[in-house]
Amino acid sequence: MPEATPPDVDGVQIDLISGARMENLTGMEKIRLILDGVREGNIVILEEGLSPDEESKLIEVTMTEISPDEFNGIEIETYPRSETADRSFLDRLMGRESTKKLTVIGPANQIQTLHKDENLISALVSRK
């Protein structure tokens, strides 16, 4: 995937990653893609989110990479899509959760969640 070169403008870069881009990656490849972007100071938005296991592993890997002078960690918020729209009847019957959800991930020192409910995630994003 060609990397976008940010212009010489003071601002925050937001990487919107499609479900199609993520579907052929392994769990660790997804985590690396996310953490590499966040470590560069970008806000990463995933169209389809991560599985619960992948999200746990993301937090685990993040904790091992935190250093006071370089990386403060991540802030992660997930906005689940409609319960019935994303899951088949069999999924609902078996109690399986869909991973189709919007997920916002950013540097902990730059993103602060102001409000979250079933319809809205409101966040304050600051420049470093």
C-alpha cells in the first residue's frame, strides 16, 4: 500500500482503514499496522474493528511498548453497529458477536474521549 506523505501543515493525520484492507492480514499484522500509525502520532479509524482477541492483543502489545520519553500508549473507543444489521440469524441465535464496528485509536497523549453513547463518539484531539 502506498504511504501518504503528509503535507507540511501543522495538524493531525487521520488514517481511515477499510475492512477490505484489514481482512487479509493476520492478527499481528493488523496490530503492527495500527501501532505503527499511532506511534507516528496519527489517529487510526478502522471501518470494521478488531475481534475481542485482537483487541486484547493490541492492548497487551501496547503495554510492552510504552516508554515515558517516546510512546505514551493508546486510547481506543469502539462504536458498535446495529445489533441486527450486522449479524445473521444464526450468529444472533448462537450469541456470536460481530466484529463489524467502527473503532477509533489514537495516541493517549493526543486523544481524549469527551462523550460516548450508542450513536456518537465525541473526542478531543490535540496536536502534540
